[in-house]
Amino acid sequence: DSGVTQTPKHLITATGQRVTLRCSPRSGDLSVYWYQQSLDQGLQFLIQYYNGEERAKGNILERFSAQQFPDLHSELNLSSLELGDSALYFCASSVVPDTDTQYFGPGTRLTVL
Amino acid sequence: QQQVKQSPQSLIVQKGGISIINCAYENTAFDYFPWYQQFPGKGPALLIAIRPDVSEKKEGRFTISFNKSAKQFSLHIMDSQPGDSATYFCAAGKSGTASKLTFGTGTRLQVTL
């Protein structure tokens, strides 16, 4: 158990809908990362937050957004969902953002029908 | 643009054998190279990591070999066990104010009896 929690574990929704994925980092970790894992793309970095501020952006679609709250938990919002958004979404956290060890949560499996 | 190339895609090794997974990177600014192990239904977990100031790092049965001039690094699993059966991801990151990991596409390892 990495200490990173993610909810929900599974999410099934329809195209065009909006969902919110939640992540609580390990106690003491200030940086949160979101990754998308799909069969054909592997693990893709989406976005990073550090102490409430956006730190780095990767291959994140404009339909996706995220934020980190004062209590350091983070939410990833996915809107106008498409079939291709079906994937595993992982949250990871680290103490600081400078190539420190990242600890991954168990992931949220999103299925868009 | 894929910046970390990983091979092989899948690997079958007999119990007691040596498993070798290779990665190559392009960005010479990368200075942190972790390996992650992922079991089905779980998030990736950090296995071992190396920085370019050393050419080899060993932790138990797991060894990373690093060749800076060739921009390559590899994971060796000695005395492979059925419990090592998992997907292994190499990754590369850059020290700085906004770090994110670039992952390889993964190697599915199966250790047979």
C-alpha cells in the first residue's frame, strides 16, 4: 500500500458526460501527479500540482482539468467524454516536485460506453 | 515523440533465470531513471532507481546498469521467481522546478516454473 488513495475504483459512464476523479496524496507529500494508462499509449503524464499550484503539464486534453485543494487532495475532471477516454487514471504523489520518488495510487478505471 | 524506448515488449523466463529489460532515452537532460513494477489491478510501484553519477546499482536481486554515453539503462532480475511476474516500466526524469516522468511502454514479464 503506497499511502495514496484514489476514488472511485471503477467508473462507468456514457459519452458526453463529465466525471470527477479524486486523489489523496501520502501524508506529507506536497506534489500530486496525474497519469493516464491505456493499452495503446502506456503511461502518459497529464498534469502535476505542487502545494496547490499547477507545476507542469503533459499530454492533457483541453476537455480535462485538475486542481489541488488546500488540504492537498486533488481532483481530475474529465468532460465531454469520448470512447477513447476509457483508461486507467493514476494519481501519484511525492514530497517535493524535483524528480523525487513518486508513489502511485491504485488507480481509477474509467469506462466510457 | 517517444523519448524512452523499452524492449522487449514481453519476456518469458524460467524460474531461476535472469530477466533483462532494456531502455534507451533521447533527452540528455534526464538525470533520474527509475524502474516501476506493476501487478495486474495495481498502480506502479517504485522498484529501484539510479542517477547518472553511478554505472550500476544493486538492490537484492534487482540491478540497474546505466550507460550514459549510449543513453541506455537496463534492469536485471537475478534468480527470477514466479512472484516477479508483472509488468515493468522504465522511466526517465529531469531535475528542475517541474519534474515529470516519461515512461517506457512496459515489459510484461512471465516467470515460469
